[in-house]
Amino acid sequence: MPLFRYKALSATGEPLDGQMEAASADEVVVRLQDQGHLPVEARRADAGGGEGFAGLLRRKEFGDEQVLQFTQQLATLLGAGQPLDRALGILLELPDSLQARRVIERVREAVRGGAPLSTALEQQHGLFSRLYVNLVRAGEAGGNVHEALRRLADYLERSARLRGRVINALIYPVILCVMVVASVGFLMAVVVPQFQVLFESLNAELPWYSQLVLDLSLFVRAWWWALLLAAVLAGLWLASRLRQPEARRALDARLLRLRYVGDLVARLDTARLARTLGTLVRNGVPLLSAIHLSRPVLGNRVLAEAVEAAAEEVKTGSGLGYALGRQKVFPRLAVQMVQVGEESGELDTMLLKVADTFDQETANALDRLMAALVPALTVLMTAVIAVIILSVLLPIYDLTNSIG
């Protein structure tokens, strides 16, 4: 029999990694479930991990928006009483993309072959996340797959809305920065050199600031390729540094210490963590397993390590709110709300309220930040362009007065 590698979570939330001989991946999943474990992944030992360039291309078969639409539509069909096979057959006709139809076709064929929906989704080369698969698996265990899918669709929609809000807030400042660079580059490479020819023909004596701008213009025209190469190399070096865990953690720690940016990062990641945890717990996933599954949604390494440390304390009997509070990196309001949820026996409800609260706080913080950043960038762009223009126009004004 072939050898399979598997990843799972134990009943206490500990990650498990191992190998097992079985006839198929489905058999591995069933054996792990019989042992009381929560299967995360099962694949042949001789199969590639899908982490290379081809794996990245495969993930494009089903984008985030298509996953959300698939989840919403499948939840609606199952809630209306349609059998799973019939529901997948209906969904097969809806996507315009041939690749998306192939993904749904593979899922339907796996289900027709006797595999649970969660296993069929898990077999799609990472198109559906571990969190997604385990939420569906929890719904299958509780006999309410359509309800699990409905909550999952709500989770995906809210997460996408928060991510879109952050991206939309950054678009205008990025455009302004590009305009600053493009405007200064055009002035220094095209406009200023024409004035230099004029000054040389008049044999004019220039003030130091005008001479500095002219020298910078000559440098930009002569070495623009070196500046471009240096910018590319700096970007590659920075990307390489950020792939190193120590450098990435140091950057994340520094971001958290910044007065305004740190609060924004903490609120953003707290909202993600609370919504993911709340959705998992509400769907019947044990708290420790939910914590381990929620950790990857955190973008900040320091906060992710704090969640791991909190999980260790929860494992020894501490409450989640108390464990998170001891890390001293999460907002106090969130910690207090989690503690109230534990005391009232409504942890999942309170976690989702924490997510809603911090979603709104993140939106307000972004609005305030953009309200200050956009005018500041506009003033900076105006000031830089004004300095360059005045540096070449003032000598001309002086020459005109002297001639007159």
C-alpha cells in the first residue's frame, strides 16, 4: 500500500505530523478521526508539496472572490434542501471561467466517489485553506453543513471587506507618491537641463541652491540607470531580509511600538483573530484547535507568537482572556470582552462582537490616518516641485532686473 504523509491536530490541540500506509487519503482521514484527531492534510509521500511556481499557478484556478461565491451559493442550495451532488451540479454551470468549472467538477467527482465534502475540498491543491476545510469538516460532524457554509461565507465576506478597506485606503497615498517621483524625475531630467543651457549662454553667476539643483539634474540624466538599478537591488535586498524570521519579527515588533501605526496593526490583527476564532468555536471546533487554526491569519509575527504562548497557557487550564492578557500585546478592550464571554458562557458570540468592534475601530483609524496623510503628501509634493521651479526661475528674474 502507498505511504501517506499527514498533518492533524490532537484532541488537546497539539499539531501532529507523521506517515501512514493506507489505500487512499480518505482512509488516512478516517483513521485519524477514529483516533480522536482532527485531520488537516493527507497526501502521498511521493507527491510534491505544491509550493513551487506550478503550485502558485494552480491557486489561480479559484480566486478569493470565486471561493466566496461558491460558498454562498452552495450554502443557499443546501439550505433549500438540495442534495450535495445536485447542488454541485448546479454550481458547475455557473462560473464563466473554465478553470473554475474544472475545480467544481473535481470536487463533485470526489463527492460522487464517496468522499466527504471537506476531503474533496482538501484535495484541491490548497485552493481551499485549512481553516475553510476544517470549518466544513466541523459542520459535517454536527450534521449542519449548510449552516457551517453560511457562517463561513459570512466570515469570508467580512474578511474580504476589511482587507478591501485597507487596500482602498492605501491606493490614493500610493498614487500621490508615484506622482511625486514622476514629477520630480520629469523636472530634473527634462525641464531643468534646458535652463542650464540658457544660464551657460548668458554666463550667469548662479546662487548655491540653483547650482545644486542643476548639479542634481546632471547627475540624474547621467546616472538614471544606476539609480533605477539601485532601487531594484534595494527592493530585492529588503524582500530577502523580510523572508528571514528574525528580521521580519524585528520589523513587526518595531511597527507595534510606533504610536499610531502600532495601534492600527494591533486592531487589524485582533479583528482577524477574533472573527476567525469566533467562527471556528461557533461551528463546534474545540478551542485549542481553533487557536492553532487561527494563528496563520495574523500578519504580525509578534502577535502570532503571543497567540501561540496563550495557547500553551490555555492547554494548562487558563482562560483564553487571561492568557491573551498576559501577553500584553493585544488591546485591553478585546481581552476584557473575551473574559466576559468566557464568564457568561458565550465566548463565540463575544469573539464575533470583538471582531465587529475592532473592524469599526480599524475603519475609523484608517480614516483618521488618511485624513492626515493625504494633505501631508500633497503639501510635500507641492513643496518639492516649488523648490525646483523657483531654483531656476529666480536667477532668470535677477538677470532680467539687472538687464533692465
